[in-house]
Amino acid sequence: MTRISVAAIQISKEEAKEKNIDKAYKLAKEAANKEVDIICFPEKWNIKNGNPLKDSEYEDAPSIRCLERIASENGVYVLGGSIWEKDGKKYYNTSRLFDRNGNCIGLHRKIHLYKFEKTVFTPGDRLEPCKTEFGRVGMTICFDLAFPEVSRILALKGADIIFNPSFIASSGIENWHIYLKARALENRIPIVSVNAVSNERGEVWSGSSLIIGFKEGYESPSKLELTEGSSKEEIITANLNLDYARKIRDIRLSERSEIDKKIFNCLNSEK
């Protein structure tokens, strides 16, 4: 039976990037001591406020080195939230997955850019689950999961779990939770979504991270098992049964009509 333990780190951000990197390293060490398999950070965990043109990093910058070190020193997978990155003349909001040896084995660039992001960043154009020892990991960033097609595509491509590092102001928490629960139920897939704690742009960013699994023994209707964070800096953990989720997902996806399948295949063939 494939069970994994996940940790969502609700970091309370500092003004200086160096302090955030140091805090992330220490919190990850604490999470690793809980014997988790994978650690996830929020979107833009390393920068408070910030200017993408000044604060975006190249691949060999300190934030990514920190994530590599966390993974290799603790022998855990690390979903590095997201970091503002620059690649040549382009800027991206990028999430990276590191294996237990600190190797980057997956990369996702935010596809659905939100408000001011559209003026700076180039959207990503790929949705590919990443293979790991415990299954395929689907990677999204925040606003990506507001659109049902994203999680459905990942599920149809074999994702066993979806991670959604986010940066959600307190005014958007209720909607965010609705989206997450809907995406999990639509696809019978566990979702780990992590938010930061901060005060930025005149708003409060109030944590409330959510890890969604499924209660065993309930197939129709399926029942969600929720682990929710508070509004403070903390590490929340949960154990997820990926085999059970696969079982009920196979049932749900088999219930799609032939018309659904034809539409999806047609859209896929046009790309």
C-alpha cells in the first residue's frame, strides 16, 4: 500500500530574502524530523513584497541552492513552492521538485498569471506529472488550480497527487478552499496547497493551508479528509493513502461519457 507523509510549511515571511532562506532551512529540518516523505513551501516564500525585475533569480541563485540542500541533507523530496526566476530575457514564476538527493526532477512554470503578474512574467505552457518512487506528482501554482482543466489534464496524465503552492490574501481564502475541494472531488485526487503568512501590499496573507485526502471506506460518495493550517507560522502534516485515491479515481474517470472523451481528445489533437 502506497502511503506518504507530507508536510506543508506555512512560513511567516521576513523583509530580507536571506532571513527567509535561513528560516526555510530551519523549518524544513524540523519537518524532516517528523519523518515526512515530501516537504512543500508556499508560492514566493523567499520574498516579501519585492519587484520581479530586481528580485528574480537565475537557476544557480541562493534560494534554489537552499532547496537542494534541504532535500539532500534530510533525504526528503522538496516541492520548492515557487520562486521568481529569470531565464535569459524572460521572467517566470517557477516551481521545482527535488528528489531525496537534491536533484531537480521536475519543473512547472505558472500558466495562469494573476493580475500584475501578466505585466512581467511569461506563462508556462506545459502540464506534465513528474515520476517519483511513490507515484506521479502533479505541479501547479496558485491560480492554476482555479481552472478545472488543469487538474483534469494532470489526472488523465496519471498524476497521483497534486501540489499547489499558493499566495492567497485572507479575502480569498474561502474561494481558494472551494476550488481546492472541488478539484479534489472532481478527480478523486489528493491535493496539498500551501499558503504563506505575511502582510504585503496592504493586505493580510493568513496561511490556512489545506491538505486534502480521502476517508477510506467511502467510495460513493467519496468523503474528503481535511488538514487545515492556522493563521500562524507552522508545519502541518498529513498521511495520504495514494492507493485508495487511485482506486476511487479509476471509478470516477471511468464514469466519464464518450462525449467527454471525444471532446478532450479533440482538444488535445488540436494543440
